[in-house]
Amino acid sequence: MNSDNYEKNIIKQCFSNKEALLYCLERITTEKLFSDAECRLYWQIFSVIYKEGQNVCSSTVEDVLRHTKNDDLIEGFKALYANIYQDEQEWQYHLFYLDEQYRKKIIFEESVYIRDNITKLSAGDLINRLGSLVKEISSGGAREISFREAYRSTVQEIRDINDGKQKSFLATGNKEFDECISLTHKKYILISSQKKIGKTRFTIDLIDRLITLNPDDVAIQWFSLEMLSDELIRCFISRKTKLTDKQLLGKGYKLNIAELKNIEMAYAWFEKYPITFIDEPVNIFNICSKFERFKEKNSNKTCICIIDNLGLIKTHLDDTNANEDDIARMLKGLRDSTEGIIIALHHLTKESESKWNKEVGYEPKINHIRGSSRIADFANQVILLHRPDHYDDLRQMAANAGKSIDGMFQVDIAANRDGEERKIIMNHDIKYCMFYE
């Protein structure tokens, strides 16, 4: 079967098989992989339809063809996916072959360009072009690594940690939390709680601690889909000035000269804070592409992507479960490709607050996490937050028993691939975004 039929078979498989489409979307980095103009157009159409959250089907493809004044291609497209190709079940090999040929073509074209311009361009310009070329032709497939290479790399990492050249993890200053979580590169951490429990404020405390103890080692990209960036900034200011959000906004309170001075002095602390906020609506493709570029700009640091929260990511598929599965899978891929830390915040179902869960003080469980189970399955660690003093009946029950639960905050490391599971009891001063063991 010639390469033209390889291309047509790839298009057929992506049209008729969603798993094939997802596989190819991850591996085809450019429509230029298709030398046939029509196949290239069909691939562009598939990509646009998928990213717009629609299903790739006859109706959507034909509508796009009509809208782009390509009505004459509709019958040809029908014939393409109705045709039976030789060894069409080997479509993954066909994709591999096309990718190989495309990369060789790019290398050949670049070698011709260098030959023709070797006396016109500086060595630096040529090296930059080659660097861009290597990145382009290396981005399509998963890298293979031998046991020998992996072993040597691991031993070097151990040496660097032992010599103080590299940190084994990023400390927060909370001893139990650091022992269990050990924040380091290539992690996806899911933090979940009921509304108003304090997951955003807990994350602010976590990030502020990380920056304070690791000022030159981290860079944070914060997708604030629930709170605007100015709200988050006020939370950070509250930590430093011990002024509540209402006081900062002048709600029934007038700041005095000393307090205003403290706010201005806090700016010196935050001036070089390594956080970039994005508080506009985004889909999972936007998040992945933005964080990948962010990682490139901060390649010498541990990059952290915070998503607050998963439920507010713009949908790209009609089926809710399929959409959530897709988001979870892509976050896992983002963690692996960037080797960054992905911290995703998410809500729980109302089940944990039902009367049936009152006996255990409304403590959340993993099965209370809202949506697809994949969201938690792909995480390195799942952290469930619980604030007993948020519930009037629990406070009353404690008072009747002569106890107090005021200020109690539970951090339940409910799933942990990198260590033990543990419930950590902290104290909170939530109005100032303060949480401590």
C-alpha cells in the first residue's frame, strides 16, 4: 500500500474510531504530515471540530466542508471512509511510517537550506535553526530509554542531591505534609473539598510557603477560573498584613496609616513573586499549551501549574464523562511532558455532607470526588480537605462533649503513590489564609 493510501487510512480510522482520533491528536503535531491536500484538509477539520467540543461525524465534517465552500469534496470524503484499505488495522504503523517520511523530508530540506546559505548566516543563526528543527522533529513520539541510561541518570540525580546541587523535594515547612507529599517534579496532585472549606486558601498557603523556602527554584502559572486575580492577591496580602479581605476592601472598616504602610511594604515582598495569573475562561488545550510554553521560559526551575478548579474548564466534548476523562488524561500527559507539578482543585459531591455521613463528622472520601473516577485515578496524590468547624451541628456536638473544634483543619492524604496515606490535623486561621501543623 502506498503512502497516499496510508494517509487515507489514517483519516478513515480517525473518523470512525474515537480512540484512533485521540491517539493521533497526541502524536500528529502538524497537518504537514499529510502530503495529500485533501487528507491535510480533513485532518484540519477533525482537529477544529474536536477542539470546539463537537463529535467528529458525517454531519459536522460535511457542515464544515460546506461552510468553507468545499462542497465538491463531500462525495470524495464519503468514498474515502467507505473504502477498505489493505492492512487498514495496521493504522498505527501507517502513522509511524508517515511520521518517519515527514521528518526525513524536513531534515533534507534544512540541509539544502544550510548548504545554500552557509556563507550568508552566522554559526549562531544556523545553530538556532537546527535547534528549532530538532525540537520540531522530536516532538511527535514517546522517547524510549534503556535501563542502562535510566540507571545512570538516576544515580547522577542521587549524587546531585547528596552534594546539595539538587533538592530532593520542595519543602513547605509543615513536617508531616512534607514527609507524605514530598513535592517534586513530575507530579499531578488533586486537592478536593466541599465549597467554602478553604481549598483555594489552603493552596495559597501552600504556594506562599514554597516560594518563601524555595525562592529561586519555583515558577507558578495559576489558572484562576473561580476567583479573579485581584481576589487572590488580596489573600496573599492578608497573610502578610493580618488584614481580612473585608478590611482590605473597606467594608465597615477604615484602614489606618500604619496598616496602609504595611500593605505598601508588602509590595516589596511580592515584587518578584514568580507567579503568573490567568483568570479568563480556558479549555484543556489552552491550559496545556500555555503551561508548556511557560515551562520553556522557566526551564531552569520547577514549574507548577495550578488549576482552580477543574469543574470550570471549558468543555470540549458533549459527553460529560468523556470530557472529564479527556481532561484527566491530558493533565497526566502534561505532567509527563513538562515534568512539572500539576495541582488541580476540584469539588466533592453533596454526598459527604448528607445526614448519612454525619456519624463520621462529614469527612470526605475519594468516592465523593465529583465526576469521572479518572480525575483521581491519574493523580500521584489525592488530598481531601475537611474543616469541622464549618458545620454548626459538629461545633454544637463538640461543645456538648466539653470540647472545641474551632480552628481544626484536616488534610487527608487519601491516595498516595509515592508514600503513605495519612490524615494530618492542622490548625487554621482561614481569614488570613494560614494553615499550620
